[in-house]
Amino acid sequence: MRYLVQFLVPALIVVTVVYLLTRTKRGQDEAGDGNGTDTGLFILILVVGAAVAILSFVLLQNVLG
């Protein structure tokens, strides 16, 4: 159960941030402000960082556990 919580908390944070950014992006598109490259790049960096963090956690648990 502890491992499930340790996985879900970062995953929920990432999902929430991505949801908020896409909602904000949609609002900007409807308003006509188009600066999508910065937002897209930020989301990409965020997702890659989360994937690296989760993979390193899993690998460390397998090696040390």
C-alpha cells in the first residue's frame, strides 16, 4: 500500500498540472493569444521529468529491495 501511495501522489500532481495547463491553453486559444510553444515545451519537460523520477524509484526499489 505504501508503494501505491508513493506512486500515486506524484502521478496525481503531474495529472493536475497537465490538466490546469491544458485548460489555460484552451482559454488562451479562444481569446486569440497564441504562445503554445512555451506551454507545450513545459508540459514535455514535466512529463519526461516525472517519468525519470518514477523509473528511478522503481529501479532503486528493485536494486535495494
